[in-house]
Amino acid sequence: MKNNKIIGIALLAAGMVSLPSCDSYFDDVPNNATTIDDIFQNRGLTLGWLTNIYSFYPDCTNRYAENTAMYWNGGSIEGYLPWDWVETHDIIQGSLTPSTSFVTRLWKQYYIGITNCNIYMSKVDECAPMLESEKIITKAEARAFRAFFYLNLMKLFGPVPLMGDHVSSNDDEIAMYQKPRNTVDECFDYIISEFKAVLDQNVLMSSFDGSGAYDDKNKGSLTQEAVEMLLCDAYLFRASYLYNGDTYFADVVNQDGTKLFPAESDEAKWRDVKTQALKIINSGKYSLVYRDVHDHLVTDLSQACPFKSVFYASMGSATNEELIYGRTNSSLETYAMVPRFSGLPSSYDKGAGALTIPLEFVDLYFTNKGLRIEKDPDYFNYDTNEPPTAVRGTNAIIQTTAYRDPLSSYEYFVPASSGGSVTYPGPTSIMKQFYNREARFYLAVTFQNRPWNFQGGAAVQMQFNGNSGADGRTHDYPVFGTIVRKNYYSKQSGWDMTCEYRLAEVYLDYAEACAELGDFNEALKYVNHIRSRAGVGQYGLSTGDNGEDIRGLDKVILPAYDKETILKAIYRERILELAYENKHYFDVRRWSVADGKWRNGAEMTDGWIYPSYHKGGEGGTMTGFNINNVGQTDENKNVNFYKRIKQQERVFIKRMSLLPIPQGEINRNKMCVQNPGW
């Protein structure tokens, strides 16, 4: 279905509660089919309708405002895009309101998608040219998509009005669209029951052929395996604190006094997460990606290159044995992360180099020992919560040597001054903090003077007059002096999807559920699988478990082995493993930590989820390097670049855990109550 030409057929609904008659809102389509009945008499147009439903799957690689697309990276501490029109500015600047355009767009588009699913399910049986088997399969796909669209609404807005199977008609009573919001439990019960009903039918296509190999024919389709993952995701959000006992939402009630959020946490919800995640893990259909330095598949961890393994694990490709669902027809845009490279030959891949990372997020990546950078004695072992990039003299912060992965000898960078094959002007020293870091750091971050192609090519120079620096521009430069690199796969064949769900995420879902249920050893076991693949030391399972791990690395001993510490260790691992995969924005909100406070209201200063020096969680001061050469002294300009400077002040308050219900919806539907604080 995904390969059919998408036909521009979508209801122009003004909002969920004012859905108009179906037949009145269609542009002309091929064969002069201008009514619903015309469309569902034609097999091609019927399948085109289903293809249109697929288009409502959010393309989070698309920076532009359309349909359900949203570039969430720029709305979290993971990154920032400097262009004025970027919608996530309203989030980080605190200018979000119930009338903000993207709030209305997302609400409207998901309900249009839901309505289109209802229409398909109600009309597909009338399509005589379709085989009965096609009708059954595609109806199941539409049903699963409807549940998925509701799940996304829940992630964004919290509990919403459920429409069931209803298809709008001019004969509908106005009262039908004056609907209160259903409760959190009612919404999740509906979503979960719909996913389970589809799975129980066992009619969806499989992601794998009879031999167990990935089936390219079903690439991008909502397969049985994909729906198993969506069910796991629904369980995860239902169990998470935001939807499962967060006291901030305790007083949100409908007009009749019905409480919309659970008053207390229900531990049983975590058992469902654990069971579903383990079902996927034990299916035997997926395995963690292990690649050697030559990109070859290996099964022995000792032969696996940490960088190559994490690189291929995050790529949307049929050869990624970890991939559970990949979205086809994504924009797969890389322009925002490819450096500008002004003045270099046209043979260089050139872009904006504008998708940039606050140093508060850069500092979260571990060293190659698996330690937090402020705890690694090879850097700065200090007790004052001073940022790890503080200038301590030229020799303390810059080096000019190459760096190789200590486990695989993979070469991360070769500065020209140490024998690189390409000569280019400007400083080539690398900040000490950028040596001896974990593989996921090198996957995610382009830093000052790093050769773009790692071992060769021009260094990315982000100082004011560098080839990718500000140079007086108002955009197309990295505000924080760093650039996101993860998801840059342009030279890799077979990259034709975005990686939406993968096995590592299931491992982390399972670990989180185990920790919530008190099974700490089992939780750390699965976190350690992720850490070993990334080439960092495993966590010891107790204070006495301090030997070497499976890779011969020293185990890392946690400061405590209680529920809070184990959960924070899992959260940190998830933040790094799934960075730039459109998880962070939603994870910190469902954990209820996005304001920088733990669930008891205490400000977090332990450095697990946000650096210990940072206050405000997703809000607060965001720092970057000195890209504009502010306060030039007699020091080497390269050293001056590394001075930290406040670049932004962001806003996050508790009400921003959920988006506001659109004001237009509140005005039209008198029974729909607003989220707290808006």
C-alpha cells in the first residue's frame, strides 16, 4: 500500500468536534471520483485512501510545518535550529499558548487521520474489485493506525475525546460533537484493546519472510511486528508517572467532576510493559547490531567495533537486524547538520550546519570508561560542580594527536598536524574533552576542528571566521559551537527509512519496567547489553561487583542500588542511546523530570538526567562555545573559542508536560476542559 501514489484526499475538518459531512470536501481525483462512494468502487482509489492514512504517520525528519510532522529535536535540550520560522521556538521560549498554530495543526491532523481510518473501515467492504483477503488486511491496518493516532494525541495532549467508529454526516446532531475528554485510563484501555484486537486477528503482513529474513516487500507497512511494538509503547506511556499518579494533574476534572488522571500510581501497569517487552525480546526476530571496523556483521561482541555498531543500529535500513519499524517516504533531510564549509571546493557536501547542541547535552555523554565526565579522573576530578569544559590553560584543554577507539582501533579523527592526508588552514587542535569519549558521542556530535569525514577532509571550523562559523550571519551556523551528526547516513547504501523503533529501545523499556517493579539486577542486565555494545563499562550489580565486564573493562559501581538511582541510570542510558530518534522530548515529560525536579519536588543536582551544574531541566541557561570571539584576549583564538558563554535562556514549567488543548476546540466544544496551567 505504501508504494501507491498518494492521492490528495483528506477531510478538511476544522476540528474534532466540528467534523463536516464527508462527501462535501474532496478535490477532484482521477476518474472524476468526487464522492466517497465513487472512491470505494475503485480498487486503486481505495488503496490510495489507505496510502493517505499512512501519510499521517509523523515525519519527524521534516523541519517544515505540515500534516503531523514536527521536528522535536529543536524543542528539547538535544538541539536547536536558529531559523525564525521553526515551530519549536514557541516551546523553548515559553511563548506557547492554546492558540499557537502547531498546537491546532497537530490536534486537527491526528483527528483527520482518525476520521479517515473510520471511513476506510466503514466503506472498504463495498469495494467489489478488492479481494476479501485485501479488505481484511487493510481494514486491520486502518484500525491499528487509528489506535496509533490516539496514542500520539495522548503523548501530546493527555486524555482526549474518543470518537469510536463514528463517521460524520450532515444528519448528525450538534450534541454528538459536544464531547467531554475521556479519562486517561479510558483512552489507554481503548488504544491497547484496539492494538490487541488487531494482533489477535493475526491477519497483518509480517516484516519477515518464511526463512526469517527481513522482507523488503513489506518495508514501511504496519506489520504484525510493528503493532506488537506500538502495543509495548502504549503500555509504557500508560505506566509512566505523568499518566500514572503525577499529583500535578490530580485536580483535572470534567464538568461533571470526573477526574481525568489517576490519583495514584498503579504498579500493575508496569507488569504489562515488562511482559510485552519481553515477548518482543524473546521472539528471536531481532538482535542487537554488532559490526566490525570494516562494516561486517559479527556475532562475537569482542570483534564488534563500538562506533560501527551504534552507527548501523540507528540507521533505517533493511540490513539493520535491530530495526522493528522504519518509516518510508520520510524527508531524510541532512542539510541542517552538514557543515556550511564556506570557501571549500564544490566537491564538499555542504549544508547549513545549523542543527546545534547545547553543551548541557554534550556533557551527558560518558567517557570511554562509562563514567560521567565529571567523575573521570582523566578529565577534571573536581568537587565544585564547575562545568567540565572550563578553561584551565592551553595545555589543559587542547591536544593535536589522533584518537582511536581503545577496543577496536577505529580512528575517530586525525588532526592535520598529526599526519592527516589533507592540508587545510586554521587551527587543528582538538579539545581534550573530546578525546576518550564513548562511541555514541562520536556518532552524535560534530565538534570544533573535527574532520567531517573523521580520518580525512576539511576540519569543521566553527569559530567566528571559520569555514562553518557565524561570520556575521543571522542563520546557517551552529549557535552553540557544536553540530548534530547522528542520522547523517548519506554515503550509506540501503538507507531509505527513518528508524522509528528498534530492539535497543525495547531493552530499555524492559529495564525500566523491571526497575519500577524492584527487579534491579534484571534491569541492569539489559542496560549492560546496551553499554557493552557502545563500548563502555557495564554497571556492577552491587557495590561488591567491581571486577571486569565482558569486554574486559572495569565495571562501574553506582552510588546506590535503590530504585531512584537505578531508574536514573536507565534514564541516562536511554537519553544517550536513543538521542535524536525523537524520544527525548516525550521521555523527560512522561518521567515528569523535564522541570529539573524529581517526583518529590526536590531539584535534581546529582548529574544523572541533566548535568549537575544545570538548573531548570529542559529550561534554564543553555551554554555554548564562544563562537563570536567575545572578550578576545591575548590567548590563542582557538583557546578563546572554548570559553563557555550563555547562548540562550529557555523556559520550562510543569504545565508544559502536555500541550494545551487548542483554543478553537475549547471554544467549539463546551464540554472539553483545558489542561492545567493554560
